Amino acid sequence: MTVSINMPLGQWWSLASAVELPSGVGLFTQSALIIYTRITFFRITRILDILLLWAYFILRMSRPRKPDPKLAALQESGTVNPHAQDIQDPAFMGSDFFDSRDLVQARYEMLRRVRTEGLAIAEVAARFGVSRPTFYKAQSDFDREGLIGLLPAKRGPRTAHKITEEVMRFIEELRTTEEGLNSPALVERIAERFGVVVHRRTVERALARPKKKRR
């Protein structure tokens, strides 16, 4: 008589011989031998592989990452693009040469898309994750100073002193000739004309001041 018992890690086989006693008491197991005949080594190997893989990832995560020399150089020079994750231009997607973290390279390529490839400003600005006023400022800086003009300048307070008399006259002319222009539209027109980016509230505060103080 052979009895088979399935186990999680393999299969156990129970081998036994039995006789029936004359008394009719029933079956009496004369000898029983449980032999472990098969363990699925493939399954054990799989378990060991999973454990080793898990241990590898734990060690990998705990190990300090190697410093990125280019990123360190960009940080030292202050030319890290703070909006690198917003760039969706195809040339920067998975490229070893084009680096979205490099602010100067990103700004230059943004201008080149318009100047040499003839793409629309609105489309290019969206690809590079910037507003149109930011594009116009980069364009003005580049035309005036070349690549040096694309280097980030130290940030100053965005106050009404950026609204010069010339800019203020331009704003008043626009409001006279094109009624209904709101402050965001004025900000874009100022950037396009003067290459200066001012905040929407700066324009609103300048317009709210009495005219005698603006002269």
C-alpha cells in the first residue's frame, strides 16, 4: 500500500506494507517507512534568488550615490535650471548631450528653435517650461550680450522701480489704443518690447499710483 502526501516544498511519499490479522481486527501496519523522495530544488533556488535580489537592493539603496561632477559644477556656477523637469523638448528627452539641468544650454536651444527652425514662440516656450515673457527676456539678453546674457543674474526685489518712465509711457499708450488689456497681457507686451520681466502686481501697483507721482 502506497500513500502519497503533497507538501508545499515538494512531495513526500509514504511507503508501508500492511496485513490483515486473522482476528479481523483490521489492518495492522507491519512496517511503515516515510521517505522523503523529492524536494523541488527549482523552487528552493527561486526563493534564494528572491532573497539575494532583495538583499542587493537594500545594500544598493543604503550605499551613497556617486557625486555627479557636472551637476556639482552647475551648482557652483549658479547655472542649474530650476525647472529642468518641465522641459519637454524632444532633443532633451533621453539625450546624453542635451542636459535639461544646464540653464544656459536650455535657454540657447530655446532661442534656436525659434530663430533657425522657425517654430512659434508659444510652442517653444511651452516645450521648455517657461512663460513667453521669460522667452522675450532671454531673447533680449542674448541679442545684447550673447551667451553671457543667458547666465542667470542675481535676483533683485521685484518692485515698481523696474517700471521706468519709458515703460510707463508704453503702458499708457497700449491702454489707450487697445482697451481691455489686463496686467498679464501688459507684462507680456513689456517683455516683448523691452526684454524686461516684471511681475503682474508690479504693473498693477504702478497703474494704481497717482499720475503726478509717475512723472
